[in-house]
Amino acid sequence: MIFQRIIAIIGLVFIVFGNFLISSKLSIRRRYTYPLLIIGGICLLYYSVYLKDKIFIILQSILIITSIIGLIRINKKHLKKEINKIKGKK
């Protein structure tokens, strides 16, 4: 029981830090924000499954999916910028 609560607290802290960083520069968001949200979401999903709370299981799953989508979109934009820089140098 204590282990599950510690995991939940860690997840909550990660999500709070991730939300504070969401308005940061793109490079910070790409490196830290979305990974923090994903890890925090996984921790809280684990706790929700432990509690067998269907509503929070669904909500945490949605948070994890949207964070993964956000991370993919930001990395895709970054990759396109890097490709354009390389093409511009040639």
C-alpha cells in the first residue's frame, strides 16, 4: 500500500513539473515536458489500476496518449528544421 502511494506521489510531482514547463521554449518542452508528463501519467495509471478506478484509468490513459502524440509532433518539427538546415548548407 505504501509503495503504491509513493508511486502516485512521484507521478503527481512529475505531472506538476511537466505542466510548469509546458510554456517553456520548444527545446525544453521537447526534452523535459512531455517525458515528465508521460512518466507521471504511467505512475498515476499504475495507482489507478491498483485502486481499480475505471474513470481515472481512462483519464490517465488519455493523458499518456496525448503526451506521446505531443512528443511525436514536437520531434517531427525539430527533425524537419534539422533537415532544412542540412539542405541549406549544401
